Amino acid sequence: MALVRRCFQCGIEYAAGVSDCVECGIELVDGAPSVEVGPTVQDQLAYELHEWAGESRRILDQLLSAQGIPHTWQGATLVVSEVDEAAVDLAVEEAESTGTPKLDSDGEQLAYEMSGWGADEQTAFSELLGRLAVAHEFDSQGDLVVMAVDEDTVESAIDAFQGAVDDRPELEGLDANSLLTDLFVACDRLRRDARDNSGVENLVGLAPVLGNHRPPFGIDPVLWNSLGERAADLAGMLADGGAEHDDMCSRAAELAEILRQIV
């Protein structure tokens, strides 16, 4: 069956009937993939949209595609050509107003102190409130502001979220980039030869590092954990040595393709 749907954020394609990306957990879109923008990095603009809900990013992607504006995604970061800045700014405003419930300035509001919450935790919780259609924003002090009528929903969400907080240590951003790049290189070598000594050694060493750390800010937790599971499974196959060579090469190729989209 032809692959006719894709994840706008990571680029993975799916067959008809699939609704959400298994890696990013966001709704799939139809149409051609995004294109490369700007001949050099100096000709590009990056919009950091990690605090947006996935639905808001999907709406923005569809708006840009409908207007024929070349763009691509690096995780939750939108990359466009600087010549399209004005049009993209308008699309960003429209997507933000469409995809996110707004606070009622005339209604009673509540503020929750978020001290002790990391940037990645605030982003993940904002995503959760977005899925619950709870209007919210973070003020200049970093406190979470919501409507008083949503108090019960927010309290329940906080209890559920804190009960599921990832207590693994966090990698710094540059360390995460280096880790994923090194893992991609190892998988790319194993894709061609599952007996490649350097590839085997590096993947077996890197897989536990990935699995034992929580996702850094800017990387979707579902994607990060999926990468860790895939890397651990492949490392186990390589260490055991009982799997078919072609099967190990195929698994390495699948993991390399996912990594290629984000490094």
C-alpha cells in the first residue's frame, strides 16, 4: 500500500488509515513533505516553537503549505527562508490564535507558582493543558496562569503529571546533539554491515546513555523514549549475536532514518 500520510514534524510516512505519528504523538497530515529552505544557514530563520502544543504546530504547517511557503521542521523548530519572514509571522499569529485557547481577561484567574519545574517540564505540561483545551499562559515571573473555572481540571492534571514526572537525569542540549549524531553514525555503519566492529561498539555503548537520561528541552519525550527503546533492542540483538544479519541491518537502517530527521 502506498504511503500517503506523513508526520510534518519528523517526516516519517504512513499508510492510509493511520491517524497519529507513533514517534511524535501528533496528528498526521496529507501532501508533499516540506522542502529545504535558503541556500545557506545565513539565509534561514528559525522559530523555536517547543512551548506550543503539537496541534498548534500542525495548524501552522498546514497554513504554510496552503500558502506555498517553503519550510522544514527540525523537531519543534520551524525553519524558513528569511525572505518569507513577514508571511510566516502572520501565519504564526493565526496558528497561535486558532490552536490555543485564550485567557479571558475579564474572568477570574488563578496563578500557580512553577518554581522547581524545568523548562522541559513546563513545555510538557503546557502540551497536556493544550490537549485538555485549558486556556493558560506563563507570566513574566514564570507562573502558570489559568482561569478559575478550570481549577479542578488543572489540579487533576498537575497531580497526574507530577506522578509521571521523569526522574532520570537530563542531558545538556549539546551533549544530546552529540549523542544522537554519534548514534546515527553507528547505525549508518550497521545499516551496511551489522558486523562492523566500530558500529557495534559505539551503539552498545551509546544505547544505555540514551535510555538512562530523560529527554532534553526541545526534544519530544515520546520520540526520545522510542529512540532509547529501539537502540536498546538493537544493542541487545548485537550483543546476543543470534539474530539474522539482514534483520539487524534492517533495524539499524530504520533507526538511522529516524535519527537522520533530527540530527
